[in-house]
Amino acid sequence: MNLKIVEYPDKKLKEKSKVVENFDEELHKLLDAMYPIMMNTNGIGLAAIQVAHAKQVLILNIPQEDGEQLKENLIEIINPVVIKKNGETTYQEGCLSVPSFYEDIVRYDTVSIEYKDRDGISKSIDADGLLSIAIQHEIDHLDGILFIDRLTSSRRRKFEKEYKRMLKEKKTSKK
Ligand code: QAP
Ligand code: CO
């Protein structure tokens, strides 16, 4: 499977992802292709819509304290539902689909989710810290929401200006 990261302002990122019905070879191929693309781009989380597949699929690999990412810490999450959320926390977020831009975003401090694994087995996670933030960021993708959609309107305008300038520079540095 040949996947490429979809970048803002591509409208594809606004699409709502569909519930996965079949936990089959096709799903496994998608998951297996998402992992190397996330690792090669220095990501800690990736939703399927970011590789142009509108399915409720996301993967997470939160680094250890020393910054190392271990495959054994990979979490594959299908059809997640938030069942509990508490508190408030702020973290400077980024996104593989919005390269080189980082901004403080307010989210719930802790969340509990129910989801399916790649074999359709029901699982749950009680998350806090970076995992909680990553889960909320990735579930937003399934709803067609980007972290920049959560900025205040003045911050959002600042972002649009900076991002457009960056895209322009990217274009002129190419050939
Ligand atoms: C979502 O984000 C997230 O701009 C995952 O040039 C964000 O992996 C989870 C990245 C915040 C928890 C907290 C971004 C890589 C990676 C960039 C990412 C970039 C290279 C973002
Ligand atoms: Co993202």
C-alpha cells in the first residue's frame, strides 16, 4: 500500500471517517502501512484520514521518557468512543498534516475510551498525560477536526498568514 500524508489545506482532512465493519486483511494492510509512515515522519500519532482513508482507524506510539519509540508501545485503535472525560490541560500540539506549526491547545486532562483492536476485540483505555492528549487529537481527525480548528480566531488568522508564507517558500525552494 503506497500512502502519502495529506496536508492542510487539503479538504480531505474535513471528511468524517466511517465506522469499520470488517476486521479483515484490508484493514490489517492499512494499519501495517500506517506504522512506517508515522515512524519515518517522526510522528507519535496518525489517523487514517491523514493518509486519505476515511475510516475510524488511528495509531499511537507514545515515546518513553528517554524519547525512544518502541514498537511494543504501538496502540491500534478502531471505532473509538469517549466514555469519560475530566479536567483540563494545555499542551503545545503539532500535526503531521500541518507541518512545522505548533500551538497550545486546551483539552481534557484524562479520557476513557472504548474501541476495537485489529481483530475486532473490544478494548478500553483510561488515559492521562500525553496519551490522553494524543487520543483526543486523533479522535478529532476522525470527526474532520484539526487542532488549528481549536485556536481562537486571532490565533487562527496568525496561523493562516504564517502557513501561507511557509507554503510559498516551500514552492520557490523546489526547482
Ligand atoms: C498528534 O502529532 C499529537 O509539524 C500527533 O514537522 C500532537 O505526531 C499528539 C510532527 C500533540 C499529542 C500531542 C509534526 C512531525 C508530528 C510536525 C504528531 C513535523 C513533524 C506530529
Ligand atoms: Co494530527
